[in-house]
Amino acid sequence: MAKPGELAELIARLFRLEEATVRQQARELRDHGLMSKEKAGRGAGSMTARDAAHLLVAAAVTTSVKKSVECVHHYQSCRVTDWRGHRKTWTLAFLPCIEINILPDDHSIVDVIEAALVSFSKGDWADERNPFEMERRDTGKPEMRFYLSGPVVSASSNITLFKYDRAGHLSHDAEQEHHYYGDPEEKKIDYIFHAVFTHVTLIEIANLLRA
């Protein structure tokens, strides 16, 4: 398991942020019970997938240390919706993942980020079973994307399996599953920001958690 400083260092590098700021965010989350305390002893790590999801969300949506806790609480409360007829539960028939498929129909965007980290670190998508790192023309090329939006809090998660044509090129044919989070009736404002990250970030964090 990783140490808080190692996790902060990795997230800062992936998002090209100031490492000192992300470390301060980690301490702020820890002080408010949103990250585990560091274990005593040389080489002892304590970071869980939930801890990583919290710091990932905080670093993605704000560089304010003081606002980190508030941001995490907002996205913890950002629950899946059936907006535009989308299902609230995951099926992922084209890319099985028990850790994600067992999420309840009231899960949050933080829950699905955590579930993906668990899968990449020790579950259905771990190690040689990771379909996102396989080059297989017969099964296709998977991609996972997360979008965190604000200041009106909303989010979406998207897993797509791009197919190859007979010539070995990626085609427009794809299987995908989308889920939306937040209140679709929330009053919109003119200013909107999007924080976007993919499976690449999650795999690197999962590798650190597993080390």
C-alpha cells in the first residue's frame, strides 16, 4: 500500500500540479477523516482506494487546500441519475467488472472511481487481466473517461469499447456505457468547468496502491 506522500506526488505529476499543494490537500482530507492516517514504521503504507479517490477528486477540481474537503463532500453526494433514460446500475456486458457491476443504484461518482481503482489494483482488471493494456484486434480497444463538472456539481462516467475493422483500423462501431451524476434539474449557470481523466490515471494510481 502507498503512503500519503507517494500518492500526492503521483497525482501531482499526473495532473501537472504543484506537489506541495497536493500534499497539503492530502493532509487537509486526513484531518477531516477523508484519508487514512499514515502508519508508523519504515515502508508501511496505508492508502486505500477510497483515500485515492478522495484525493484524486480534490486535486482534479480545486487547487484550494481549504476547499478540498468541501469538494470531496460535494462529489460524494453526486449520485447517479436516470437522466435521458440511462440506467442507474452498471452492466458492462462487453467488459465484465464485478467491482463496478455490483455498485447500487444510488452510487456516487466517488464510488465508481473507487470501484475502478479496486478492480485495477486487485480485482477483475488487475495485472495480466487488464483489458485496457491489451492490444487485441479481436476484442477491441477499451477506454474509460470521467468528467467532473462545476461549479454546479455534476459528473459522468463513460466506458467505451472501440472495435477494429477488417483492415485493422479503429472503426466508428463501438459498445459503450454512460452514467450521469448530479441533479439534472439543477439551475444552470453560464460558467462551467470540466475536469477530465481516463483509465491511464487510474491504472497508475492502482499500481502504486498495489506496490
